[in-house]
Amino acid sequence: MLWAVVLVILLLCASAYLMWRGYAFYALDLEARLDHADHDLLSPGKPIGHGYGVVGTVLMLTNLLYLLRRRLARARLGSLRAWLNLHVTTGLIGGVLVVFHSAFQLRSPIATTTMVALFLVLLTGVFGRYLYTLTPWVDRARLDKHLRDFDSVGNGMGKVIRERLDALPPSRPRRPSLLSVLLTTPTWIRQANQRRQIVLETAAEHELAHLTEVRLLGAKVGECAEIAASEVRAVALDAFVRSWRGLHRFFALLLVVLVLVHIVVAWYLGYRWIFSVE
């Protein structure tokens, strides 16, 4: 995916530049940093270091617009995929800037907790985006076409397959929690195999009835079997993505709360960046 390649290159280049710019400062211990020339620029409360945090926070809070876009699914505001890509991009770039804002030092419980929450948000977000790409596209139109072909040569064979598949729909967890999804996984595996066997065994039954035309549809039979199984995989991955999204959202909301606390404390202590009044 071109977007993913560009994003990785952008992140690597940005991180490399920022590290190159401040490595001499970041490599020192806290006491030695006080005498370094970049102390008044790159420390968390100084202009550049503080600026990293402000810009990074703004970018990460921009991610909340994606939640709004999901609520307005029918609005003509661009595709959800584009918004999701923007969500990931701003989150990762913002996360990198926040890490450099910390100057690789965690000197308070709030800073430590915020950084842990940040990494949990980034990890769950990146993994969730990866899961999103794994969700299979079920070609139901192709399945229906093949079943109609089976009906034309197999004396109702397609109708029988459809009835048997409809009698075994993919299970859906009552609660969209990660635990319920994990507990349902063995059932999904069994159902995918059963739906695949329904197609193959029904075709075999008609073939045993000496319908030689069925043998000529061997490739379509195999394809139907895989599509029938993929319907289960689609439901399973969709449920997993939804539950994982809930986990990601929990850490994101926790991060927002911690960031707000961090901002209030910093403002109270006088770390107001360009908003300081001389």
C-alpha cells in the first residue's frame, strides 16, 4: 500500500532528523544536560521541546475528528478509509513529537503514566489498522451466480446448498468485548469448516446421482466452498476489529484525560510556551 510506505518513510525521516538535531543533548544524563547549549531549547519546558509537545498534542487530538466522521457516515466528507489513514498518520506523527517533547526523560508520575498510555494507544491503533486490512471481502454476488449455475445443471443443487448454508449462519457474540470474541473463535473455526463441507458434500451427493455436469463445475464448487467459509471469517474479523477498536478507544480516552491533566499542571507551574506573559 503506497500510503503505508509513504507514512513509514515520513516517520523514519522525521525521527532521524529530530534525533540528529538533538542527539548530543538527549544522550546526556539529566545533570549534564543543564550545562549543554541545547538545554534552553530542547528541554520539555523550553521553546522547541515544549513546541514538540504542543504540536504533537494538537495532532493527536485531531484524531477525535475520525470518531465524528464515523458518526456522520452518510455525510459527504470524504471516504472513511481516507479519514482512517489521516487518523493513523496524525496519531503516529503526533506520538513521535510527544516522545521528543519528553526529551526521553520521565520525571513525574503524570509524565510516566501519559507516556505509557501513549504507547498503548499507538500499539493498539497500529495493530487495529492492520486487522482492518485483513478483513476479507466476501463476493456474495459471485456465490449467488455459481449457485444459479448449479441449479441449472444439478436439479436444485444450488438451492440445497443455500438452504444448508442459511441453516448455519456465522455466530455473532452478544457482547462486542475482546474476551467474548476470543471465546467465540473456536466456534468460528468449526463453522468455517462446516460451511466448506456443506458445499463439497452437497456437490458430491449430486455427483453420485450420475449428474456428469456437476463434475464439470469442479472449480466453481471449490470456489463456492471458500466463499462460504470466508463469510464466517469476515464476521469473525469484523467482530475482532470492533472489540479491538473498543480497547483502543479506552486507551485513547485515558490518554486524553492524562494529557489534559498534564496541560493543566504545566500551565499552573508556568510552562505556557508562546503564551507566557512577560
